[in-house]
Amino acid sequence: MTTVVLVDDHPIVRQGMRAVIESQPGIEVVGEASNGTEAIQVCVENKPDVVLMDLQMPELNGIEAIPRVKAASPSTTVLVLTMYDDDAMVFEAIAAGAGGYLLKGSDGNDIVAAIQSAAQGQVVFGAALAKRMQAWFAQPPEKASPFPELSEREREILDGVATGMTNAEIGATLFLAPKTVANNVSTILNKLHVAHRAAATVKARDAGLGRRL
């Protein structure tokens, strides 16, 4: 019997995944969690074979939770299930200790097969991601840009944040509406896994942005 813990901050997603998984013989959902902190405790209590984990969650996100889950239950494989398909997030998750990466919207049978493979110690990627990983390793980038998870426009906005500019000032510089800048800043904070502009500024300056001050 392969045991699984579901970690996602949306109850409906967990309910759907539980229904899919438990419709298959040989797999049992032994626990659920709505954030990374809860996931650690549930894994300590249940020592599951596989954790199916989202990345964007309150309190403790998936990237931060992965190594802590592994420390709490070394025999557990963490399989990421997320909506984020950019390369930077994939590599960050694998570097944190994930044993695989799937995208939400994957076929239920594919997810079940991935769980079974992960329980056997195999590294698992969804089909589309697997092709991209092969291409990436075939031609690795010569030099990584700072914050590759951000678009070029988002890096420009982050640079403005790091210089201490307001949203209105950034908008005037980049010919964007302040509301558009504000929306982008929210996206940037999520991608950098920080809660506020000050923390984003520290990360940005450490990476060489915002040096116009």
C-alpha cells in the first residue's frame, strides 16, 4: 500500500485529488494539510511514502516546506503539484529536495502513475516539463539572469522597487499605470516568496538591482 499526504491550501483541490487517488487500488491518502507547517506535522505523524504538495501556500510555502518535510520524514518523497510551469520554479523545487514536478490540470491517471513512480524512488516530471528539462540540460544557459522566474518587465519593476521608487514613479518611468505596477509588484512578491516590498528590496539589491541609489 502506497501512502500519500495531500498538501494544498484549497480544500476543493484536496477533495478532488483524494477522490482520484483513492479510486485506485494500492494507494491510500493518510493525511491532508493546508500549508507547509501543517504538512511537516502530518508527515511526522504518518511518515507517508509520498507527499503531493502545492507551492503557493500561506504560512510556509512549498519550496520552504520541502526540505523540512524531508528532514522530518527522510523516507518520504515530495512530489510537487502546482500551476507554476516556469523553469526557475522547477529547478528551485528540485534543489529543495522534491522528487518530481507535475502541473495542475494533469490527467488523474498520470498523477496516480507519478505517485507510484515517486514511491519507488524515481524522479518524475510531467510530459511537457520533461521535454523542457531535456532541452535545458542539452543547452544550459551560459549565464543566468538575476531572478529568472521574473519576466523582463517584472525585473524592471523590481529594480524600481529596489531603488525606493513608488508605484506611481515606476509607472511614470516605464509608461505603466500605477495599478498595473501594483499588480506586478504583488506577482513579484509571490514569485520571490516574500511578504513585503522591504524583503523584495533586500533580495533585489543582493542580486545587483537597485544600485542607482
